[in-house]
Amino acid sequence: MARRLLYALWVFVAVLVVGTLGYVFIEGWRVFDGLYMTVITMGGVGYREIHPMGPVGQAWTMLVIVAGVGALGFAVVTVTDFMVEGHFSGFVEGRRMDKRIAGMSVHNVVAGLGRVGSVVAEEFEAAGLPFVAIDGDEAALARAKARGWAWVRGDATEESTLQQAGIERAGSLTIALNSDAANVFVALTARGLAKDLFIVARATTPSAESKLLRSGADRVITPTEIGGRRMAAMVMRPAVVDFLDVVSHEHGVDLKLEQIVLSDGDPWVGRTIGGAHIRSTTGAYVLAIHQADGVDNSNPDPDTTMHAGDNLVVLGTEQQLRALADRACTDSDVCYPSTR
């Protein structure tokens, strides 16, 4: 619709310019006199001719009348359609959303609001994390608008769409489109726009995982494979799966499974787990450490030394986790944000 509006404007301006030049070259009038005559002719106001005209000038005036009425009518119909069909309100809504997104930084971007992407967006919403959803489907966008989410209408494979979502300022990108090829293209494009962006991508087939990793994704999830493993685990170890579901997915429960990231200057950097007396002073458990050098230390022993950049996987109540963050970090809102 925007293209149609632009086209109508160009047609109107073209008739105005050509009509003016016609009077200038045919009758030898000044440019302003030619413009004035063209405007009153196109408007059909019926003013007299500002200068006497010969037969050629009169014929030109008739052409200007026909062309001008057509151009003016086309412009009026286009603007009316734009207003009546709701495009104007949509345009205003889009501009308002652009301003909202422009004020975001270190936010999360979700590409695709299908079955997987919608769940991701709902989890971000429940955690109070800022995010922008991208989708081209009107039904998906209607759900996003109803929930009050920040959204961008468009194709996530397009560089301009990712930029509109503030990808250069974002902290993460979750790619959940239905096509592996599209997901690869989004990952490749996003990585080119933001080198430090954390990218999690969905793969519909296990064979697509390596392609997504090479295209720039940091993590790749295959929902069907994970779903199959969880179903098998539910049969073999139902109590374990139920417990993990509670601490990982249920809202409003006492226990939470979270992560604490240590930075330079934090009190626990250089200390051992046993020396920090974590369990006795906070009540929380350190289940694993994803070390800064990339090594995963599951079930670390008390003599394990903690370093800057280590990611502690911890289990406890909200109060216990907050106490742990207060002791472990110089700024607990950095290593364990209050938005959780």
C-alpha cells in the first residue's frame, strides 16, 4: 500500500511539472505563471486564463484537465483506501513500535513465532526479559500485539528486518523458523551484523546442526530429538524428569535451577567451592561449573577453584540464590539479574 501511495504522489507531481513546462515552452510564460495555470486547471476551480492563449495552448489546457483530473482522482482514491482499510493506523502503530525498539539494548530477538518461537517468547515474558519478536504472519503478529510484545513485521532472513529489530544492540537471537535453510541464512546474516551476538537456532533435522554452527549459531536445538529423549527418560526415570521439570520450567515453585556468572573482582574469584562455604552460608548447591576456558566441570569437588568468567549452575530457592549472588559477586544484579 505504501508503494501505491508513493506511485500516486509521483503521478500527481509528474502531471504538475509537465503541465507547467508545457505552458512555459508553448506560450512562453514564466514558470510561476505556468505552475499557477496548471494548478487551477487540475483543480477545476474555473478561474480565467491569466494570459491570452493560442489554439495550441488551449489544446494543451484540455490535456492538462484530462490528465490532472485522472491523477487527482487516483490520488484521492488511494488515500481513501489507505485510511479506510486501516493501513494508516497500522503505519502509525509501526512507527510507534520502531521508537519502542530503538530504546532497547542488550535485548533478546526471537525470529519466528511458530510453535517453538511462541514458547520462547512466553518464557522471556515470564522472566521479565525484554525481547522483540519477528514474523511476517498476520495471525502471529496479532497474538504478539495482544500480549503487548515488541514486534517487527517482516522476513527474518532480510538484513533490514533484523536491523529493524535492533540486532546490532541485542544480546541474543533465537532462530525458530520452520525451514533449516532459512534458519541458516538468518544465522549467517545476523552474525555478519553483530559479531558478539549469542545465537540459538532451531534445527528440524539432526543433519542441519553442523550447517547452523558453521553459519554462526552458538547453540543448536533439535526439538524432535530432545522430545524423543525426554519421552524415553519419562518412561525410564519419571521421578528424575518430574524433578527437572519442576526446577526448570514451573513458575511459582520454591526450587530454581539457575546460573551465576563470575566477573573480574568478584569476591569468589580465586576461592575454592569448599573455602567459600556455599552450602552452609547460603543453602544453595553448586551442581556444575562451565569454566571460562570452555571445560564443563560436572559435580565439582570442594577443592575446585572458581575463576572470572566461570558460569556456576546452582540449585536453590530464590532467597538462597539471591544470598549466593550477594556473597559471590560485587554487583549481584549483574551476575544474577533481578528480572529473573
